[in-house]
Amino acid sequence: MDTLYITHPTCSLHDMGQWHPESAARLDAIDDQMLASGLIDFVQHHTAREATQDDLLRVHTPGYLKALSSQAPVNGFHAIDPDTIMNPQTLAAARVAAGAGLDAVDALMAGKQRAAFCSVRPPGHHATPDKAMGFCFYNNIAVAAAYALESWGLQRVAVIDFDVHHGNGTEDAFAHDQRVLMCSFYQHPFYPGTRHDPPAPNMLNTGVPAGTPGTDVRDLVRDVWLPRLYEFAPQMLFISAGFDAHVEEELGQLSMVEADYAWITDQLVTMADQTASGRIVSMLEGGYELSALGRSVVAHVRALSKL
């Protein structure tokens, strides 16, 4: 079992209202598909730790963390914006969601596993160093990548983001940091409406139009991402694994299917084997059509596990 499967029961306690698509049912759908596929027996299970204040401060500003804590409700809900809402358990869930990436980095650097998938929520890639937005509070993938750089002394890491939405928070955290190469595609124009022209030189983030099929995404990965990734030779890969570019998703208008996620993951696994001793940390971001989400995660984890 060389793939770690990390989650935490507290992730299911975060709630933004019965109407909200980012719900605990997402994690249940993933678990159901992992079980139904039999893949659950081929991964090593682990319960995430909490990220500490120092862990979060590698990415987020002290003022932001203080303000976020002060807004946490004792009961009921507090809306940071119409889509990003806190309940009394939100920050506890967000701390273990971020902590999952830290556990993954530690396990991979210690040689205990080769890859890890973190089935956690709330997601993170929209959270900027000083702002919560887009369902996100702490930037989980950025916190994990910063930890690998600063605590484990890595010199080069890559962040891959295949969510349908631009990972604006991750880009803000690492733009012009030459230790980090970020590669993403996202539907454009679309939420959050951010696009840097020209982008920072370490940002290979490409907007694609609504309706883009998986075949075009594969071309983008093969012709644009992979040459740059092999040249950069990252020592660890981090994947913001959003599955809302799936053709069945109502919150996006791209046309990917499970086979596309498996193909992208296969390419990244092959590359990581050559430059990073196989080390890949994947963290759940979007994906809200429950059946498609569960099936896509299974395809992704199966490819991570070389099964």
C-alpha cells in the first residue's frame, strides 16, 4: 500500500447550510465509491492532524488569521460572503483539512508512502494570504507546499490545479517564488474572475472556454505543462484535485470525464517517478455532482496507486 488516504471526521462537521453544494455529502460520496470499487482496500488509511498557527502563517497573514478567528460563530452561521459561510465547527475542520497535507508531506518524505490523497473539506485553493472566498478558508495546498519547502528543505515543488475554477489564492501565495511552478487550466471567463496578464513567470495558468472537451485538456497537458514540468524537475508534486470540470457538473461547463482525470494523473505519476521519487500529494478541491465526484476520485486514486 504505497498510497496514503487521509481524512478526518471533523471535516464533515463544517456546514454552510442545507442549500450549499459544498457539503459533507461530498466526502460520503467519495467513501461510497472507494468502497464500491474495492479501492478502499488498496490504500493506507490515516487520520489528519491539525495544522498549527505557525503552519498557517507560512501562507496567511497574522491579521487575516486573527480576523477569521474573531468571526467564528458560537452558534448558527456567519457569512464572509454569500458563498463562504462559517458555522461553529468550520475552523476546526479547516485546520485538519490543512493538516492532512502536512501529514502527507511527512509520510512521503520519510519514505513511508509514495503518494497521498487527502479527502478533506473545506477546500482551499481560492483562499488568498489575506482573504477567505469561494468556499475556502485556509489554502490547504499552499500550506502543504510551503511546509515541504521550509521544513523539509526542498528546493523545487510543483502545484498542479485541474479544478474548473482558477486557483487564485494559490497563485497569489506563490507568484514570483521561483521554488514553485504552478500549472493549471480553468474555465474562463468564470468565477473568481481573476486572470493575470502577463502572469508571473512561474505561473503556467491557462484559461479555457466553456465546452472545452477532455481531449483538448490532454493536449494542453502534453504540449504545455509536461515540457515545463520536466524542465523544472520538481522534487514533490502537489495536486489541487478539483473534479468540477466533469461534464456532469452543473457548477461548471467543461466536458471532462473520469478517463481524462486518470490520464492526467498517469502523466503526472510518470513525471514524478523521474524527478520526485514518485512523491505526489493530492488534496480535494471542488466537485459537487456527487456520483461524478466519487467516480472521478476513484479514477484519480487508482492512477496515483498505479492500479
